[in-house]
Amino acid sequence: MFEPITRRLHAWHMRNFTRRRLNMLDNHLLADLGIERDQIDDYVAGLDLTGGRK
């Protein structure tokens, strides 16, 4: 019954965690990952629940 809710809550938590961690990196490390600072939100939005890309 509550599995979809807990799955969505976990996904929301992981996206926020990932967004915070990426914002802590400097611009050189972000460039090594292939993203720029203003692309972090789009990058995180494109992640699936397992951490891979959609």
C-alpha cells in the first residue's frame, strides 16, 4: 500500500542529496563530470531511482 509513497520519498531524498553534493564541487570537478553549475538541476532531474541516467 505505501510502497509507491516510500519509493517516491526515497527518490526525492536521493535527488536532493545528489544536488547538494554536486553544488559542493568546484567548477573544475564539475567540468570533469561534463556538467556546468547551471546544469546541475537538469542533470539531477534526469537521474532515475538507481542513480543511472534516464
